[in-house]
Amino acid sequence: MKFHMPEYKIDYEVNKPDPYPLLSEGMKKVIDYQAEHSADAFDTNCSWDELRTKYVEERRFWNEGGPNPFKTVELTVEGPIGPIPVRIYYPDDKPQHHALVFIHGGGFTVGSIDTHDRMMRSVMASSKCAVIGVDYHLAPETKFPVPLFECTAVIRYFHEHGSKYGILPDKMAVGGDSGGANLALGATLYLRDVFGDNDYICALLLYYGSFGLMDGPSWRLNGTSLDGMRKGDMSAYISYYLENPSLDGENPYFATLNNDLTHGIPAAYLCCGSLDPLLGDSQALHNILALHGIHTEFELVPGVLHAFMHYGRMMDEALDCLKHSGEFYASILEE
């Protein structure tokens, strides 16, 4: 009897359950709407330029409505490769505000302060604080670590010069969704390790972030064409963002779970859906922070996919998490 290894091709999707029957009613409404109006919006089997165009068009509908700011201010902050566009949302006419620096997601390749406009306005309303949106330069034109440096530069700028815009220098929050959550935590750690000071950051708001896991139960069970989070989609984003994925993929300011998380971490609110492949990242981060006595709150939302917080026009779950995260920051300010 002779034994041999047959030829094989790994199919990462074959063992995953059909997510549709597992979705919440609100998430089903979103998926049904997307199937009719933007069925291939998240398919990465196209050029990155086309992917950006599809993403912008898909997000346009979801950004309608929501809370209105008292005013917005557009400016630029000087960064390592040039000016970084920034938008400040003010909730009222008070002369001074505590502020959240919000970093948008989109796999480091798509997205902007425009595609995440309603999300930022919603956190502004629930926290009653100013929200500072960062339009960092996107991959593949700009690769890691430049976007990390840009987000760090914006945080430092408003800590040092925010009084010109009515922003209080201390008790700032940093947050973001998906890749933006990755950058938010990475920048907070970079400020601690390189500049020796992140004490003025009192809260992290991290929505379904990527913190360095590339496998595990949630990766094996979740992520389909419905949310554009298949293994191939994720590999495409990583290849766009990292110059050397095998080396940079372990960098502790990208794979932040590889960093020292025992100190210098502010209170953290984490939120993730039960059907998100990045669920394991949030669970691991929450458990590590709790182990080291860091104030952390983790909200697990059943029956929802990645990026669900965009869909407040149809989903109460999105509105709830945006409300809870803003209230979390407000509660830290009261301590």
C-alpha cells in the first residue's frame, strides 16, 4: 500500500455557516437593502480605486439623517508627509469641549470622514463632546506606519494646540471602527512608548477592531461576501497596507495584541457583533485589559455583521452602541 499527499486547495469559506438565518431582524433589513442597491460594494475582486468608489456610493445612503452638530470646522494638521484633513463636530455653543479623536475604518484602503459622518455625529450627541475626524492618507499609496504617524500627529496637535479651537487639552478620548480602531489603539501605544506621555487620553472607544489575530474560531466561522470580510478580502487589505505583511504583520503597533498592554492604557469601551470575524480580537483585548485591572467594557451584539454601526437608519443595535460608547466617555469625564 502506497500513501501520498493529494493535491489540495484550501477553501476558507466551505465550513462557514450561512449567516443570513443567524442575523437579527435589523441586520436582515440592511442586507436585503444592500442586495437590491449595492450587491458588490465590498467585493475586493477589483482595483482599489474602484473599491473606493463603490464604498463611497454604498455609504452615502447610510449617512443621511442623525444628529446635527451645532457647527463643524474644517482644517488641516501638518503630518509626516504633508497636511492631514481634519473635521471637528461641535455639539453646542459652549466655548470649550472635551474631545474624541475619531479614526475611520475601511481596511486602511477605503473610507473617509465623509463615509463615517453620521457615526461621528452620533457619538458627538451621546457624549456631548466635540468629535475630531481624521482623514489620514489611504493605502496602497500610503503604507504602514505612515497612517499611524498621522493619527498620532493629530492627537498630539489637539493636545498641544486645541485651545485655538475650543478643545480642552486633557481627558481626551481616541476611538475608531475596524481599521480605525487598530490605528486608535496603535497611536495610543505609540504616544506612550515613543513620546513618553499619553496620560491626557482618558478613554478608548474601539468598535470591532483589528488587533492582530489572523485566525481563530471567529475567523473560521464568520466573514462572507455579505460584509466583505472573507479571508481573501482581508488578505487584499493587508497587502495594500503593509509593505512586508510577514514582518509588519507582527509589529506591535499594528498587531497591538503583541504590545505590552499591562500599563498606560486608558479606560476602554469595546463593541463587536457575534458574526464578525474580528470578534476574537475584541474578546482577547478585553480579557487582557481586564486581567491587568484596566477599566474595560465589552458589548457583544448578537446577530450582527462587521461594520454594523453604519446602519443606524435601519438598526437599533447601531444606535445603541453609538449611544453607549458616547455615554461611556461621558462617564469617564465625570470620575
